[in-house]
Amino acid sequence: MQKSSDIFSTEDARRLAKRRLPRLVFDFVEGAAGREVGTARNVSQFDNVMLQPRVMADVAQCSLATTLMGQSYKVPFGIAPMGMCNLVHPMADASIASAAQAMDFPMGLSSAASTSIEDMARMAGSHAWFQLYFGGSQEASLAMVERAQIAGYETLILTVDVPQVSRRVRDLRNGFTVPFAMTPRAFWDFATHPSWSLSTLAAGAPRPMNFTDSKGSNTFDRGASRSGADWAFLERLRGKWPGKLIVKGVTSAADALRIRSLGADAIYVSNHGGRQLDSVPPAIRLLPLIRAAVGPEFPLLFDSGIRNGEDIVKALALGADFVMIGRPALFALGAEGAAGLNALLSCFATDISVVMAQLGITSIDQLGPYVIFQDAGHAHVDAETKTQAALRLAAKT
Ligand SMILES: Cc1cc2nc3c(=O)[nH]c(=O)nc-3n(C[C@H](O)[C@H](O)[C@H](O)COP(=O)(O)O)c2cc1C
């Protein structure tokens, strides 16, 4: 029998991706701001969150289904918006779309995606959410939103944590640009990774597909300021966009309250995987604070540091309604394409149900801070958060 995948964890996916991808591409995915302390801390902070097992509950039937903004999904996770996914594999975007349809989860299509807004709408249907980066002017940004609306998107993510693209040292060292510049160094990198190079050559080098002018030339500027995504723009966008509006990249409780007051449907707690600010606090530490601020009912999504299903359970317990997967999905795709992605997502789903069984619970809405082990060393899950979780659970049952 043919073995379908060698991936049993994010670590496997990362190791195999590192082998298959040119360094330039691997570093684009894994790299982060500054000394990359923030990105490492996002991940390591999950180790400080421990779960309290409970025994002898009847956990034979366990459901991963959940509801977000009135929409039900079969699993409590989706795939975060990421630019230029086809860099890791020519079929990356298509594989994400297929997985989203098959497993019933949402996926973010970045403004900087290597697949067009319209093509992704055809591939993923209502599972695709469009993620907007402010670009150029308010008019140009709203035109892109209108394009998404015409294509049938019902959910829009506005990313607000990239006022300026950070300095990412790996990309600078490698001479990473979009589209690629064929420097001698890049040529050597590609030549020594033939599996990636041949498949990418056959499919054509990926490029940002949503930035083409009337002459067909690419107008994408990766380094352009996106600071036009300000409070006034959010207000204007809310007035124009009739669908669900999620604001991504929120790390401050005060910002969360203001965003909620401007009519967003959900807040997406994220520090961009440490790609923007090296000294940013670990995202999982911020989540309970933001949950406490916005109250038990307001929808919260979360990413930054998720590496397995157990991490997803922790984020749900600490206040998220839904969790998004970032780099692990690209590692799995870079390692093995669709087979790798499906294998990793299936590990995540299995992890979640096995962990829930250990905790003695059978449904996602039963998760709350009470499943987190607490002692004097874990004071960040405070009494306030516990009360919020009890209210949330009471409201849901
Ligand atoms: C290669 C790459 C490209 C990304 N591109 C975008 C993007 O276009 N828009 C966006 O909102 N976030 C983008 N992100 C951030 C992710 O949506 C997410 O917040 C981050 O990956 C979470 O951190 P983690 O991958 O360490 O879990 C990108 C992340 C990576 C790794």
C-alpha cells in the first residue's frame, strides 16, 4: 500500500518543507520581524498553558462542530490569510480551497494571494473570506472590496497590523522580492532544490493575482505603506460592506472595544505571527484580556503560534470562538502539497477530539478557562476571565 504522507506533526511538516523548498521561500514563510523572538515566544507561551484532565466522563461521542457569527462549521479552525501561498507549491491555494470545502472550514484569501479573488470564489465558494490590505487610496481599497462583493464573498477581513511592512532580516539577506529577482544566489538556491523548481517552472512562477493594471502589468508593491487602514477607513468600510466584517491584527483591549463600537462583527486577535513587531506580547497571553474586555458574547478569532490541535483547544478555552492556522499549513503544503495539508489538518482534528476526551468534554462550547490548570504560576488566567467564561457557557446553553 502506498504511504500517503510522512507528516504527523507541524515539526515533521517544517522539516520536510525545509528540505524541499529553496531557502528563499522557506525563509519567507518562517521568517519574522527583528530577532524573531516574538514569533518564538508566540509558540513557546503555549507550553506555559497546561490543561487539567478530568476522568470518567462519557466521551464516546465527541463533536468538533461550532458556530461563528451565525454560521456553523464542522471544525473550530480555519486557515489564516497568507499572501503568495503558491510559492510553496503550485497547487497550494487550490489545495486549501479543497480542504476548506471537504472539512467545512473557512479560509482567508489574502489581497496579496497568488490566486485571483474570482478564481478562489469559484474554488472555495462561501468557505473563502476575502482579506483586505489597505492599498493606495481609500477608493482603490474599496474598489477591491467591491470586486470581492461582486465575486460573491460574504465575509471580509480587514488586516490592520501592517501600517508599514516590518524589516524581515531573512528576506533582506536572501534578496526576496515579489515577483522573484533572478540573482545568482537565487539561481543557485533554485538549482539545488529541483523538485520545487521543476514543478514551479512547469506551473509558471506565482505572482500576486489581484494587482494587475489595464495593460496586464503587475502593480503589487510589497513594501507599500498600509497605514490608510485607520479608524476613519474602518467606519467608511463598515458603511459600504453589507456582509460580515472581521478586523484582524488586534492585540489591545482598548482597540478591540473601539472596533466593536464601530460595528465590526468579529475581532481577530493576532500579532501576525510575530512578523511585524519582535517585542509584541505572545498572542495567547493577550487573548483572555481581550475576551474580558469585549464580554462573553462578542465573536473572537485567534491566530499566532498554533502548532497542533492541543494549542487550538487552549485558545478556545482562553476565549477564542474560532482559531486560524498559519505557517503550519504552508509547511505541510511545501513538504507534500495537498496530501501534506490534508494529513496535517487531520492530525489537528484528531488531536482536538483526543484532548477533549482527556478533559472530559464532548463539545466545543464546553471549553472555557476552567479546563486550564491553574496554580500561582499561571495567574494570567484571572478570576475575571473565569467569570466571563461561565457567562459565555451559560449564554450558549
Ligand atoms: C507567509 C505568510 C504570509 C502572510 N500573509 C498575510 C497576508 O497576506 N494577510 C494577513 O492578514 N496575514 C498574513 N500573514 C499572517 C497570518 O495570517 C497569521 O496571522 C500568522 O501566520 C499567524 O502566525 P503563525 O503562522 O506563527 O501561527 C502571513 C503569514 C505568513 C507566514
